[in-house]
Amino acid sequence: MPALPHYRRRRGEFLSRLDEPVLLFAGGDRPRNFPANHYPYRADSNFLFFFGKLERDAAALFDPGDGSVTLFLPRRTTDAAVWLGSVPSFDEMQEAAGVDRVLDVEHLEEHVAKLRQDRRLLSVAVMDPVATRIARQVTGLELRPDHIGPPELVDVLADLRLHKNEAELAEMREAADATGAAFTAAMAATGSGVTELSLAADAEWAMARRGATPAFSTVLSVRGEILHNQSHGGALQSGDLVLMDGGAEVPSGYAADVTRTWPASGRFSAAQRSVYDIVLRAVRVATEMVRPGVRYRDIHFRAAAVIAEGLAELGLMKGDPARAVERGAHAAFFPHGVGHLLGLDVHDLESFGDRVLYGPGRDRSSDFGTKYLRIDLDLEAGMVVTIEPGLYFVPAILRGEDFRKKFGDIVDFDRAERFLEANAGRGFGGVRIEDDVIVTDDDPEVLTAGIPSAAEDVEAAVGRRTRREVGVRA
Ligand code: GLY
Ligand code: MN
Ligand code: MN
């Protein structure tokens, strides 16, 4: 966890840019299937940004009038101690959190009323739905479920959270390391007959050994062409490609987000290897572009161009690859954006919307594929982005009438059909390679460079555990 001076500095930066009091809410438990059965608690990311891990139902009032920060915490009661365990007293919390005062959250409504009486405007910034509901109850403000805060406040928060400082980058390095351990474990445990569920468990076990938890539901499937495939219902067969998209979250809340694709057998087939190497080239070319001043959308289209060139080499596309990208035909194989911001949220700042993620004067495209480009900012030092091109054989696209009509002169759909029928009819699947990259004033720093991505390195990592378990030296 970053030390207290980091959080105090961040709060000071925030206060210095406020004109009016601001309330932040940690949020509370989210019901899973009935109110008393919860998902694991995680605070709203804006709250985590200024306080790190704090108890549920906390709130914080930033007052630029006197430069103070007040924490509002749940009252310490015997009942709470019985069910949730003892927690430090308010005095202890004041010192530990480095705030000006700690008050009972039951009194927050009175404070809000007083600010209103004094005609001091009050803004509320929240991102998660539970925090929004609590904020609505306490403040009486009409906050819609998708409330994030007034634009001026969102801009300040976004600017602070966009530019990671060294303490935050250290957290992200730790998240990347735990994620590396997860991939090593899953690759090592890979073998014919192994279930997707047990491989995902191996990955998450490795995160736990590093004190981390999954930042999002791990994608681990031989059906990698389903982009956010949540199912772990299958078992590996020798001709399959395994795609895992997973990332660890460290206790401070910072995340990693990585994808690797590997052969279940430990050896890529010739066709798999040729597709794999196209994606590898795309991720390398795109990563090299991650520098200050570069427009993120240009990185996306450069990756698309590398993929289109590769598809032309494989005979899956005809004509000039640059023209194919202009027409949007690459999206038949690469139907998503090249990545997103990363930080406390896996798609960092995504709740702030395109006003923040695209910036002034830039609108989201409505074209298939490009409409999923999650950011279109000019990069600046301190930002962290993912770079995650992919190449997929999706039946719904490649057998879709619309695509066949629109791109019949560019895509060789008959040849694509052979990929859909590959692997004894199980289908080719998809390949994605995703890394986490810091924009620096110098060369890009790839946080996840230690996780194998060159085809030979991936092959060498697959099935290691199996060999060790049968007594063969890896
Ligand atoms: N794990 C979700 C993504 O890569 O965007
Ligand atoms: Mn991602
Ligand atoms: Mn991912």
C-alpha cells in the first residue's frame, strides 16, 4: 500500500483545485442474490484514490474553505464488532488516515444541511451504484443511478487519476507481477483434458499467494473468439488454443489486465503460429507508439493495419491492406479497440464517459469495431494504457450475411471458413495479446513484459508443471 504521505499529497492536490465542498462515498456491500449475501466489498475508486482501503459506508468531506478533510465513519458498536470484528476508534482512525477529524456518519446529513444553509454549494462524485444510492439518501440531492458528478469536478478527478505518480506506478508493478505469476501458473498447469475451471483456479490461486485478488472475472477459455467469455465450462483438447484474459488487483485497488494465448498441446500448429505471429507483430508495433503526444486512435489503426497486412499474407484478405482498413474490413477479424486506460479501474475512468475518454471535439465512431475504441486521447506521461490487439475467427461475423455483402471484395470468406472448421471442427478460436504500458517521457515501459509473449517462450512455459509432476526436469 502507498504510505500516508502519498494519500495526503493527493488530497492536497484535490483541495487546491476545488471551489466548493465535495463529498465522496466509499459505498457499501452489494447484494449478490439476496440482500444479506454480498459480493466482496470494494470501495468506489475515487474514494480508494484518496484513502486507500477503508471500511464500507465511509464518506469524506473535502472543504476548500478551510482546507480540511473530514471522514465520516460508521459508529463503533458492540453489534458491529460482533459481526464484522473490532475496528480502530475514531481517534485512531484520525491519526491513521491523516485527516482533520472523524465523525459519526449518522451526522453527515446534518453537515450537509448546514452547508446548504450557509449557501455553500456541494458536489458529490461517485462512480459505483451502491455509493450513489447512499449519497442520494444522505444528501437529498437528485442523483441519477449513473451520476458521476458535475463536469468541473469530474475533470479535476480525471486529471488527477489519469496521471499516475511513482507510488501508484509501484502498486501497478506489483499488480503486474502478481498477474505474471497467475499466467505462469495457468500455462504450467495446461494439458489435454484439464478443465478451463481448474486452470482459472490455478491462476487465481497464484494471485492469492501474492496477496492479490482478480480485478475482474478471469476469461479463460478455448473459445477465445468470444471476447468477454465468462464460461469455464469446457476442457482442453490437444489442438485447442487457450486464451486467458486476467489481471490481479493489489490491496490498494490498482489493477493489471493481461491477455495471453497458448496452445493446449504446448506446440502451435503452423496455422496457429502464423496467426499468432501477426498479433505479436501488432502488439509490438502498437506498444512502440505509446509515447507522449501520440493520439491513441492512431495506435489502434496502426495495429489494425498490421493485422490487415498479415491477413493479406495469409490470403484471407485481397487487395491493398491500407484500403481494407479505411473501409473497416479489418474489424471482421479484429472487432474491438486496441485497449483502454488502466489504474484503479480495469477500464480506468470508464464511468466518467467519453467526455473524459475522448476529449473535446472527438466523437465515438459508429462503425463496427471502431465503436468499441474505449479512449481517443493524446497520450501524456504518467498515463497507463493497455495494448491488446487480437485476431479472431468469429462465426457470427464470418458467416454473417451483412459482412459477406459488405466485404466480399476484400475478405476471402471461403478461406476464412477453413479456419472456422479447423481443429477437427472445434474452430480456430482467437488470439489476443495484451500488455500494460506506462507512457513515459522516454521509451514506453511495459509493466507486463516479463510474461512470455514470443511464440517459443509461450511454448516453453506450457505444461511445465505436468513434466515436473511426473519427475521430468523442465
Ligand atoms: N479484461 C477486459 C479487457 O481486456 O478489456
Ligand atoms: Mn484490457
Ligand atoms: Mn483484458
